[in-house]
Amino acid sequence: MEGIKIVATNRKAHFNYEVIETYEAGVVLMGTEIKSVRDGKISIGDSYCIARNGEVMMINSHIDEYTFGNRFNHEPKRTRKLLLHKKEILRLIGKTSERGFSIIPLKAYFKRGRLKVEIALCRGKKAFDKKETLKERDLKKQFQKEIKGNY
């Protein structure tokens, strides 16, 4: 991926959710927010998105205040609008109205100087699914150790 700099990832997302589809979305930010993101002061671990009224909003994402922002600083946990195509928004609205689907941001990155967020249409995993994921991960580790031992 040339020209892409990953700023933040949601490491718990693939463990807690089953990813169905992914989308790339732009983010509407204030001036002090983008400066703070360029410094790497963003967290999307606890955030989620909602799709209503023809808009997709990212809620609970934390961008620290810019140190030199004085009175023009932003609110760290404000709701931020995501920029998507109309067809994608309508598809997300339709899918999230079904029971069990949610929209979760997976990672935030810079692409050609603009902040993008990779969001995913997800279905929550049950406890036994999470245990199965852990078992698969352990089996892969053991398999890699055996291969490494053979060479």
C-alpha cells in the first residue's frame, strides 16, 4: 500500500466481531483535529458508527486536543461525520436496521494527505465463537513452531 500511513487501529474489532463488508470513508474534521491526528493522538478502540437520515456518524472516537490550539481547540470525543457515497450509505442503513449488524471502524490512516477510516459492517460474535478464534490462533502458532523446527 503505497502512500498510506496507518495512524490508529481497532485491535479488538476482529476478535469481538465477524467482519462482513468493509468500506473506506473520509472524515469531516476541524483544523486542530487534523493537526492532532498527524501527531498520532487518535484512538478508535471504543468507537462505533451509526447510519441515520442519510448520514453516517462516528461516535466515541477520541482525538486529543492540539497542544497549540488555544481557544480554537476541539472537543476530544465529539461526533464526527463520515463521507461515503450515497449507495454505500443506503446499504449501511438497510443492513443496520436488521438485527445484529453494527458498523465498527477498523483503522484510521492517511491516504494522499487525507484522513480515511476503514469501517466495517459487522456481526457480534458469541462467547463460543471467541473461544474458537483463540483455538485457531493457538493451532496456527503451534503449526508455525513445528515448521520452524523442521528447518
